[in-house]
Amino acid sequence: MVKRWRSVLVGLLGLVTTAGVPAGEVSVAVASNFTAPMQKIAAQFKAETGHKAVLAFGSTGKFYAQIRNGAPFDMLLAADDETPARLEQEGQGSRRVTYAIGKLALWSRQPGLVDSQGEVLKAGRFERLALADPKLAPYGAAAVEVLGKLGMLETLRPRFVLGQNIAQTHLAVASGNAPLGFVALSQVWADGKLREGSAWLVPGTLHSPIRQDAILLKKGKDNAAATALLQYLGGDKAAGIIRAYGYER
């Protein structure tokens, strides 16, 4: 009987957050590059607070358009800092924070194809180069900026395979549709090392900083779960997960 009542008590406590507020739900639009770390953060956030984060992944540019058209998101985790700033200026939200600084990588699933200095781009022994659409995805814009600084943009442009977001770009390389491509380091990096294949970790000096901001949107301003998640993203536990995927904080 004691065990039975103990189980009931634990179940009831699971419906309450650590702050004594009933557990809630927050709808979050997440930039594709942040898929893996956000899934881990959301699971940890739920275990510690009781709040559930319902995640949707896609391109920052498409999420911007959807939010402008009334999409019911409480929060946006963008792949840049410009989109959240624009949404704030347009009255679509407030309370912006930088949750991560992204890194770009030139990656191939084939070991040895991509050298540690990116010289493979100059050699040109490949037919296709994958990158995210620079008009929709900040990582794609960063890739174009890198190629411009290297003086290879126009030479390699005919070989581009464009994805609507960085997830599609990663899939193009992982599936072999493109032998190499510019991806978010977080997609191929975990626990301080490359998961597979070969890569060039693009120096940050070759492109503008990829500051990724989160913004609490109008729908989420009175949502306790949304406020709690925004705070959680700035904490040490979330920071540990974020760094493990190759981001800076």
C-alpha cells in the first residue's frame, strides 16, 4: 500500500514544475542546424521542469514568413540574429537572447576527400557542391561569403546543389547526391570530434559571425513554459549540450 501511494505521489509531482507551476507546453520553431542539440535540450528540459517543448524544424527564412502569416509558435530559435531582430521591430515578439554561435564546415561522408585546409575546393575534382539556399538559410549565406573571399564563387556556382535549409544540404551529402558540401558543424560533430567522413572546419575569419538568437514571440509572452525554456537555454546545462555539438557560447 505504501509503495502504491508513493507511486501516486510521484505521478502527481510530475505534473508540477520545480518552481511549483503546473507543467505546460511550448511550441518552438527551430532552425535545422540546431536539430540534434535542441532535441537533447528539450528532453532534459522536460525531465527537470515538466514542461514539454513541441519542436518544428526548418529554415529560418521560411519560419519568418510563417510567423508573419500567423503561425502559432511561442518561440523561434533562428540560425541568425537578424531575423529575430526584424520580428521584434515588427512587433511580432520580444526578449531576444543569443543562444549559440554557429560554425561552418565543408564536409564529405567519404574519408580523406576533404582536407583540413579546404584545398579540395581549389582542386575542383568534384561535380557537385551542396549548400543551403543563401536567400533562406544563414549557413548558406555564410558559405557564399566564404567562397567569395576565396575567389571561387563564380567558378563553383555552376556546381551548386541548393537545399531549402541546412538539413536538406546535409542530406544531399550524406546520401551521396553531392560528394561534399557546406554544412553546420553541429550536424557532423559530437563530443569534440567528427562523427564520420572528412571535413574542413571553416575559419570564422572567412565569414560573418553566425550568431543564433532566440526570441519569445507574441503568442508565447504569457506562456510560463516558453519563459522557462528561454531561461533554460541560457543556463549551464543547455550550454554543455550546445558546446558538445561544436557551437560556441
